Amino acid sequence: MENDVVLKMQGICMTFPGVKALDHAGLTLKKGEIRALMGENGAGKSTIIKCLTGVNKFEAGEIYLDGFEGPITNRDTMDAQSKGISTVYQEVNLCPNLSVAENIYIGRAPLTKFRTVDRKQMNARAKKLMEELDLNIDVTANLENYSLALQQMIAIARAIDMDCKVLILDEPTSSLDDREVEKLFQVMLNLKKKGVGIIFVTHFLEQVYAVCDGITVLRNGQLVGEYTVEELPRVQLVAAMMGKDFDDLASIKPEGGEIGKDAPLVIDAKGLSHAGTIKPFDLEIREGEVVGLTGLLGSGRSELARAIYGADRSQTGTLKVKGKEAHIKEPIDAMNLGMGLLPDDRKAEGIIGDLSVRENIILAMQAKLGALHKIPMAKQIELADQFIEMLQIKTASRETMIRQLSGGNQQKVILARWLATNPDFLILDEPTRGIDIGTKTEIQKLVVKLAGEGKSVIFISSEIEEMLRTCNRMAVLRDGAKVGEISGDEMTQEGVMHAIAGGDSNE
Amino acid sequence: MKKAKLNNNNVLLLITIVLFAAMYLAGCIVYAGKGFTRLQTFLNILIGNAGLISVTCGMTCVMLTGGIDISVGSLVALDCMMMAVGVEKMGMGSPVLMVFILIVGVVFGAVQGFCIAYLEIQPFIVTMAGMFFARGMTAVLSTQQISITSDALFTKLAGTKIEFPFGGYVNTKGILQVPYIRVTVVVALLVVLATFFLLNYTRFGRSIYAVGGNQQSAALMGLDVKKTQLKTYILCSFLTSIGGICFCLNTMNGTVGQATGLEMSAISSAVIGGTLLTGGVGNVFGSLFGVLINGTISSLVQTNGKLISSWANIVTAILLCFFILLQAVFAKVKERNK
Ligand SMILES: Nc1ncnc2c1ncn2[C@@H]1O[C@H](COP(=O)(O)OP(=O)(O)O)[C@@H](O)[C@H]1O
Ligand SMILES: [Mg+2]
């Protein structure tokens, strides 16, 4: 191993039941280096970290650590800690029922000469440590009394207090405010000076360029590449994360074009937000308009849609639907206002596997009418047949259990469910994910056709080409906030990428 | 800094203590004529439940990790039977038997703990198997009731009164009755203190709380969750064996049907004492008061004389519901405050 390399992982493969989470992923970390580990949600960042610390068992690949001959494997976090790898996991991993001080020192608490836990010393040390982070809190109080941000700082304090040569921070800044982030950066730079190698996972691009020396990019569990910060400006980074080769992007012209300003407003959201998922945003959608939501996975696309629909109740702002102020408390209110939501996680939120295709189709309509007004069977059959025909759902019969259908056809059934309620406004969250290319095109056509009939649509997709083809206008999201809109001439792949990357794109 | 923080968990303990005090006071007022106010009545509750106190300490530790051990009642029966058979049929000395009983407890707990921690089988299932096994072994040793009479030391231990220099009263025959406790009470209270110390001032004890608070977090913080679980089940069976010896000193016999349902008394005492069924919250002083509340209920029913003893069970059941409901409410409130 080269002299200044402290950690090298290569060819790491790891499979969860049904998901290949890592496929020959790797990472190289030098002494005194801060390396950003980047990738969209689900790229495998947390998984590769957990492979390193022994939480996940990997099937292939090697890990080399400075000071150890040959490849190492860690049995568990404790083992990793003893080898000098200290980790703050993405989920705050502390015990709510223990005091702050104990959370920092548990497992390695200072002992008195009788080998009992020296609480006094432990509390004093914890207090000092927290003060170094500018946090003046009661360290004897239980952790559950403190906010998520503070808990995150406590987890960080725990990690940096251990003597380590590799420090791993998996999205430590997600709930910190600017001041706290600044403090964290100072601490990181101090450790860097001492020669600690730091792996830093974040979804805030500007943070990468503020403190990091190198960038490792993962996509779909694979290593895309390892770069220095200078080599990889923002836009290139986004392109690498999304898997687009930025230099030869073909410009795809949108078909739709803009909708005139005279078309009536269907949705007029002002300052809606949901704590922890989406910051306040404004959004207008006109009749017959398809608005795309774009941004990296996890940037708040689904969350924005869910806030409008009331699936996550908005705490601020106002929402006007067709000019009238709407108070949406739960999804049924949204349905009664003529909205429909096709969720992105159709397994968890959408389909009910043990019901038939027919039952799944009439589900939303029945919910809207209320349980007392049962839709007559003849009507149900008629509706089901109509949509099976219209969307070309491939099913043995209308009474087939939906779980026996392929993913694409399940998707169509859920789409049919919402179309059956005859909504004026539809939210389609990744309607084409995981379905074959032919069906994809059909769904895209259907969206355009619905818009032509005067319906309004929010269309969310990770595929920019698809969005460009179907949308009239796009809203851009970054880090849980709506940061802008693009329309007209900017509606090209390149334009979208620049908008997603944000900042000075030539940085 | 030393200011006691009145959080939900302390509130649960406080409610338990207040409830105990209120119940006892009510007994004193209603049954003053029947001698409920005498110090000895209270001490009798301690004497009668000495074994249970020790067992409940073990149960509390297991419940703190988020587990359960329903084998304790049967293990107590097995302990008594081993003592009885050893002394009466095999002519062994009681000190040797006591050590043997404690070793059996450790081994029994180790096997259960291993299955739970390392083979990841449900605690309920494992300890249910343990329950049947221990009860079965008791019957294998003997199906008869065997009284322990021939071991001088054991008889002396059981008969020893530790008298109090105050609080006596003169009975109807004009003889001064001095309040006393038995050796078992001293043992039980020492167990409470030792367990309290272990839970609060050792790394192992704190790990128990961490595992119960959030098992996944504990593992990610580098604690050995499995080892902690294993050790906790060993501890539980060990304390149960101490309780078993105390129990035997009280009953002075071994029979198959002994201590049936003791596990349920231990669990309900721990819950009434503020131990969360989900783990992570509770302490042994709460559990001690839990036992005392259960004991007071029985004592009240007995003192009344007209009620059948099942009334004690009914009241315990109501209390249990009340406390579990309270736990649920607190959990909800906590979530709301998030
Ligand atoms: N415990 C788990 N069980 C099954 N699949 C998982 C589990 N954890 C992660 N995955 C899957 O592994 C992939 C990588 O996830 P993760 O490493 O958490 O991504 P990232 O941290 O980059 O957002 C995703 O497809 C995710 O769904
Ligand atoms: Mg992650």
C-alpha cells in the first residue's frame, strides 16, 4: 500500500435480499484527507461504510488499513473501533434512555479504582467535550430530551473523542444549522491536521467544495471514479452521480412548449412546507399543464408532491385549488378536491397485493364515495374492463390478484385507480420506474393525452429525457428546497443539469 | 447538576411509591383493629416475599434488556426440590447444596441466554422451554412433598429471628412481642442493593440499559449486545436461585407444585415498579416497591379474612392494567413532544 494511504477498499460486493447494493465498489483514503463519498440516494454509500465497519458482511473485495498486513475484515463496530475506525452512522444511533454523557462514553466509560463507572469524571469530560463544540447543555439529562440536531452533534462528539485514524461521517449535517455545520467543519479540519483521514458523506454539494480534498462517486453500487476536487466541478459531479456523460449530452427538445398565462390556475401553493422534509415553496400549476419536478434522488421531489397532496401535512403556507383556499388535513380531502397521487413506492403505499385487479382499480373511487355507498358490481366490472382496455393492462382476468402482475402492469393498475376517480390534478411519482421501455412510452403518451384533455399533472422522474418529452415546465429541487424553475429554451439536458448542480457551475 | 430531574420515568416510580404508601395507610386505617398498624405486619410482608424480591431483581434486569424470563417460577421449585432431596434422601449438607443450586442457576441461565442471544430465538419461547424443563426435572427428582427437617444448619437459618430493639407490643397474654425479620429478608435486601449498584455503576449494568434502549444503536456504538444479553440471563437465573434458597427457607419443603405462577408475580411487580415492557427503563427499587404493593394487597385480603384470596389476583390485575396503560400514555406523550 502506498505510504500515505490509510484506507483502501476495492471490489466490494454486497447483496441484500433482492438488491445488489454494492457491485465492485471501492474507495481510497489518504492520511489527513477529507474525502467526500457522493452518490444519489440508494447508491450504496451507507452500505459501503457498514461493510467497512462490519455491520454488513460483504461477499467479495478487500479492505486494507494502514498498520495491518493484508486484507482485514471487521466483525462489528467494536472491532472497527479498536482498529481505529470511528463512525457516525446516518441514522442517529444513540440510546434515548441514557444520559448525554453515557451516550458519549458507553462501552469505554472511565473507571474508578474499584472498576466501577466513574460518573463524575465521565460527566466532566462529556461537558468539556460538548463545550469544545460550543454546546452548553446538561450532559446528565437523558438524550431523548434533546433535538435531533443536538443528538447528531452528540453522536459526532462521541466519534471524534475516540482516538482514530479514520473518521466516517455519514450525512452528519442533514439536520444541522449553518452555525453547527461551521463548527463541524472546524473540528474536521483540526483532525485533518492531525493526520486523520475523514470520509464525509453529504448531499449538500457546496459542503463538498467547502472542506473536501477528494471525491469518490458511487452509482447503483458501482464505483464511478475517484477524483480530486479540482478535477470534478459541480456540474461534472452531478453528471457523474446521475450517470450522464456531460460532454456528449444530446439536446432533446421538449414537445409540449409552455402553457399560456391565461389558462386558469389549478394549483396555487404559497409557502407550503413539511418540517424535516421540504422547506417552504411556491408552486403554480395551470389547467392542462404538466409540471416536472427534477433534482437528485432525495432532494425533496416526492416530499414536495406529498405536501401538496396532504400525505405529509403542511405546517405553513396556503394552498388554493382552482382559486379556492383548500384545507387539506388528510389525503381524502385532497381526493375530494379532485387530486390523485401515484406514490413512488408502489409496493409499500400503492398496491394491495391480495386484492384483485378490479378491486384495486375501484379502491380510490370507493374511498372517495365513502364505505356506505358501495359501487354496484356491474359498474365495477365496467370500470375495470374499461381501464384494462384503455391502459392495455396485461392480466389473466380482472379478478386476478394484483401481486401476480408484473411491475409495469401493477403500475398501470394504480394509475387506473386514480384515473377512475376522474381527477383534475394528478401527481405521478416515478410512474415509469422499473417498467419496460414500451410501456414507458405508453405512459408518457398517456400523460400528454391527459394534459390535452385539460387535466394538470405533476410528473416526477429520474430520467431527464422522459421529463423533457412530457413536461411543459420544470421545478428544480435541491436539498429539500425548491430552488428554481426552468422552461422554454432552458429545457435541455444541459440546462437541467446546471440547474440541479446550482451555484457557480464552473466552480 | 444534582437536581433530580422529574422525567416520565421518575414519575412512574413516584406513582408506585405513592400508591404503596396510600394502600398501606388505607390498610392501617381500615384494619387498625386487626393489628395492621403493627410494624410486624409490614415485616411479615418482607419475610413472605423475600424470595420473590430476589427473583424480581433478576427479572427486572432481563426486562431492562427488552427480554423476559418465564422460567423463574419453575427454577425456584427445582431449587427447593434439590435442597429437599439432597438433604433428606442423599444426606448432603445444606452449604454444599446451596452452592450446587447457585451453580445450576448459572448453567441454566447460560443455556437460556445462549439460545436467546446467539441463536436469536424468542426469549419467550426459550424460557418457556426452560420453564417446562425445570418443572419436569422437579417431578423427576420426586413427585412427593418432602419436608426438610434433618439439616440442623438449614433449620437454624430458617428459624433465626433478627429482632428489632423497638416497635414491640404486648399481646393479649401479656407477653412482649418484639418485631423481627428473618435471614432471608437480609439476603433479599442485599440483593436489591447489589443489583442496584451493578445496574448503575458497572459497564455491564449500563450496557443492559443501552441494549434495552435501542439494541441496534448499542451494537453500532460498539457494545457487545449478545454478550450483554447472555450475561443478563445468567444473572437472572443466578438471582432466581438465591431467591429459590430464600423461598425454601420459608417453606422448608420441596414439592412439584411449588412457586407456580411466581414468574407472573415477578413480572407484574417489575411492571408495577415502573419497568417498561419494551426495555431500557426501570430500576430495582421500583421493583422492590412493586413486590411490596403485591404483598400488601395479599396481606390486606388476608387480614380482611372474609375475602377469598383470588381477590388479591384481581386487584393485582387491575393495577397491572393501570400501570401498562400509564406506560403507554407516557410513551405517546413523549412521541408527541418530539
Ligand atoms: N437493510 C437493508 N435491507 C435491504 N436493502 C437495503 C438495506 N439497506 C440498504 N438497502 C438497499 O441498498 C441500496 C443502497 O442503500 P444505501 O447504502 O443506504 O444508499 P445511500 O446511503 O447511498 O443512500 C439501496 O438500494 C437500498 O434500498
Ligand atoms: Mg445513506
